[in-house]
Amino acid sequence: MTPEGRPGPSPSRLRALHDEFGQSAWVDNLTRTMLTSGRLADLVGMGVRGVTSNPTIFAKAFESGDAYDAEFSDLVAAHPVDDAYWELVIEDVTGALSVLAPLYEESGGGDGFVSLEVAPAIASDAEATVKAARWLHGRIARPNLLVKIPATEPGVDAIRRMVSEGANINVTLIFGLDRYEAVMEAYLSGLEAFDGDLSTVAGVASFFVSRVDTLVDRRLEEIGTPEALELRGKGAVAQAQVAYQRFLARFSGPRWEALATRGAHPQRPLWASTSTKNPAYPDLLYVDNLIGPDTVNTLPEPTIDAFVDHGTLARTVDADPDGAQKVLDRLADVGVDMDEVATVLEDEGVAAFAKSYDTLIQVLTDKANAA
């Protein structure tokens, strides 16, 4: 324990996860108190290798406690509420980038990243997304910043364009295999169009997991046959494992080797939404079954604690690729359309992040008016 009573840095399953199995654990949370209390530094000492954030996370941070109140009051006296929000967020992200900078250097640009998302309202506008991503990279200008762009159809175009400019991008809200293929193509095409040092460009593709089971299970229960009900809780892991096979195929062969020779890093799959939503399922269902080289798992803090306590240490993501494909085939046979599932979840994901952002801006507006 540290003198403040926090868990101190120590060897853990998180370190073994990376050192023995090639997977990086990132924490899916960022708040001002994590920085001021030293909690983020402690997590890095335990083996956490990156940070992700999104509007929902920031909304919870702003609404709980008073960590931002004094600074917000000063900012809103001279700036619109939206601008004040971004200044607060950028300060948090910049602080986290400093905490992770030594790991970024030590890993040769392989880890130590902090992700910040463009405004959700522009998810359907490629031009606005490119403009926002350029602004964030220019405003923060740190090599270990990843700007998050959602994998909508317009977003895929924005991703290719940003990578072609040498920008680090975390592609978020991927729910299906077809869209994942388009995301990988955007990354590769962007690298091919970039005439700079490819070793400075990093990217991850955030494939969402547990939300897939939430909707697939609902479809299976609506179908109601024994064959359908037997597949509950299996679709999300199977789809992610098949996605990993797609990753291995894309990031091998002559096309990739030509880029790798120029110093390119692969666009690692990042397993997102990995906390178990259904209490009937194991708490680490979406962690223990997706471990493998060149992957990231972004975990809420309770899931990190659970993994440190009793997580599996084994290469599981490609232990049975044929079995994973058979699960997807069986889902199709009983009537679950995974393309429809992906479309619904993408729409819901974009809407949820936009709602969180709008709610947060309204909360801050109310605070400003009250002040």
C-alpha cells in the first residue's frame, strides 16, 4: 500500500498479460481525481498500458463531486460552455498523457496512449470529423494521443484521411465484421498514402463485445427454440475471435510487409465494452476468452480488479477459430442476422454518446447559469 492507502505498484496478472501473451490492458476511465490522487499512476505501475475515455465517462466525472467546479467557473466566465468543457477535458487528457509518456517512450511507441473522442454529433459528417480530429491533434500535439473516430460510413472515410496525414486514430464503435474490414482497409490505405515516417503512426480498432451479446441474446430469446437458446452468451466472443482471424490475414502478406518495412505498426484490435452485462455470465467472459498477441483490452476499473484477482492467463483468442466460425454459422441458421445486429448497435452507440454529451453540456450550462 502507498502512504495514502492506495494499492501500490506490484507485479500482477496485468504485467504477465502483456509480457507473456502480448495483450495490453488499458483502463476505460479518466477523471480529474484519478490524476490528482495518483490512482492512474498506480494503475500504470500495476501494468495498465493506456487510457480510453468517451463522453459518457466524462459526463459521469463532471456530475459526481466538485473536482471541476472551481476551474469551470473561471473558464465559463470568459468562454462559452462548450469551449469550457473542451478545456477541462483537454487538461485531463494532457495530464494522463504525461503519466503515460514514459511508457510510450519505453515501448517504442507501442503503448502509453490516451484516447479522446471527437464530438459525437458529427459522427455522420466526414468533413466535420476530419476538422475536429485535426484540431484535437493540433491543440494537444502529443505523440501518444489517439483521437477516437466512430466507425460509421462517413467515419471510415475520415479515418483514412487522418491516417494519410500521419495522425494516430482509435476507431471506435465497431460492431460487425464487414465494418471491421472497411476500417482495416482505411488504415492500410491511409498508411500507403502517407509520405512521412510510418513508425510515428499508431492505430487501434475498437471492436465492441458485450453489447453484441445483449442484443443477440434478445434476438435468440425472441426466436425461442432450444437451438437458439443454447447459443445465448456465445455470439460476441465468437465474432471477436473471428475478427482476430481477419486481423491476422490483413496484417500479413506482401502488402503489409511493404508497410512494415517502412516502420508501420499494425492497427491492433482493441476489445471494448468488456464488462459483463448479464450477471448470469462469468464476470471475465469478455476478457479471459480474448487474450492474444497484438491486442488491447480496455477495462473498467472493477473489471481490472477482477482480472488481477482471478483472471485467466492463457492464449485464448485463437484457440479454436473453426469453433468460433461455427457459432456464427449456427446463429445464422437459427435466424440471427449479425449484420442487422451491427447496424442497430452502431446507431444506438452513436445516439448514446451524443445523448451523454448533450446531457453533460446541459448540466454545465445549468451550473454556469446558477453561478
